[in-house]
Amino acid sequence: MGGGLGLNRFIRENVHEMLIDCFDILLFSTICVFVLLKLLPLYFVHKARRGIKAKWSTSPKDVVILHTTPRGVLTPCISPFALKLETYLRMAKIPYKFDGEFPFGKKAKTPWITLNGKHIADSQLIIETLNKKFEVKLGNYNETERAYGRATRIMIDEHMYWGGVVWRFSYCDQKVLKAMYKPLFKKYNWIMREFLWRGVVSKMRGLAWAQGTGRHSYEEIVSTMNESTFALSKILGNKKFILGDLPSEDDAAIFGLLAQALYSSPGAPFHDAFDKCPNLVEYTNRMKELYWPDWDDNLAKP
């Protein structure tokens, strides 16, 4: 009895200090996890830079090295912007090599390219640079028509991409989502995979919140995506491509996002809108057949 009473007395007298110690440990652990999540992307970028210098220092002249995530299970590129860029390279018939080993460049974004020893990030900036370098001008359209295509692309980038991000990382079945992104973490052990996966989910949710779409309700996001899908359908109409009978660089961007929505978003609520817009489905299939005859050969094994 005496021992029990002594223990109880000890706990009563020291409970305050014990709670403070527990709080300090919890706070320290939280800070460590937060710092690690912030430093990991920098580590991978630094690692990528070192690897690139060694691997691509002797790459062939005027051959684009396309750096992005490894091949996807449902689409050749997990990122719609990587699919946009690779489709553009095929449309413009620019020679390129695919690199899925170093997905993130100096801006910590994917995709990015190496061309003649120079590294360039952001899919749209890359396309504009390559247009000048290789004197590419897809489609015989005037400046007004091209401005129309640009505005359409930006609308889809703003609504369909960010709406898709929120749906994927906040509402999609996590088992389905993990299977889609499995190639990205394949080379890591299961502990590291889980840690990195949580970091990706947290980062994408944070980006969507900062951009603004992540602040909306589920119903508001779906409504916005559906209205943009209907608007895109009306813009396309009966045309073969977004501006007319000839494809333009904006078709690469629109295809990249539509392909992700149609082929790589199982169970997504915005699929109902595509049922009402068969011309968009036909358009996406047309682009796929025209520029990706080897689509299935470029898919990762589940």
C-alpha cells in the first residue's frame, strides 16, 4: 500500500512537469516532420541536378530531353502538362528523348526539359521557346484566332486542372489514386513510399487552397468544371480541332487535360458532363489516335 501511495503522490507532484515534457516532445516531433517535408523536395531537386549533369552532359545536339514522372498506368504521363508537352513534341515533329528518372527541375515543377545543355521549366514556356528555336507554327491561323485558342486553353487550365486536383487529392478513393501514382514511388521502400505519398497529398491540397479552388465546396467545384466542359464543347462545335481543321499548340494542352479527365479519373463526378458532350470525347480520341498510336506501349504495368 505504501508503495502505491508513494507512486500516486509522485505522479500528482510531477504531473505538470510530465505534461510539459510530453508537449515539448510532441512539438519537437511536429517541427521535425514539417522541416523534413519542406526539405525533401529540395533534396530531390539537388539530387536531380547532380544526376542530370552526369547523364545528359553529352546529349545529342538539338534533341529535347523531356524530364517528367515515370510512365503512368492509365495515361503515358501522370501530369496533364507533361502529356501536353510530349504531345506538342510529336505534333511539331521535334526529336526528343523521354526521361522519367528526374521528374522535377530547378523550379521544383514537372515537366521540364534539357536542350543543348540548357534547362527550361514550365510546359508553356518550353513550348514558346521551342517554337522560336525550331521555327514551329502549328496551324495556319491568324493572330486573332490564336488569341481565341489561348483564352480557351487558359480557361481549361484554370478550371479543369485545379478542379481535377481537388477531386483527386481530397475526394477520390485513395486506393485508386495510389495505384495511379504507384510508378512515381516504385523505386522506394514501403516506408519511404508512404511518407512521400503523404507529402504529395499535403502539397497538392495546399497548392489548390492557395490557388483558390481548394476553398470551394465539392458541389461548387463540380459545377464549375461542368460549366467549363459545356463551354469547351460549344467552342469546339463540329470542328476537328479547337480552332478549325488544323491542329494548333493549344490542342496539345486541351488534349492533355481532357485525356486525364476521361482516361485517368475513374469515378469522377464530372464524367456526367462528358456524356452530354460527345464531341469532346470524339476530339480526345481523335488526338490520341493521331499523335499517340503507341499509347498502350507507353503505359506502365499496373
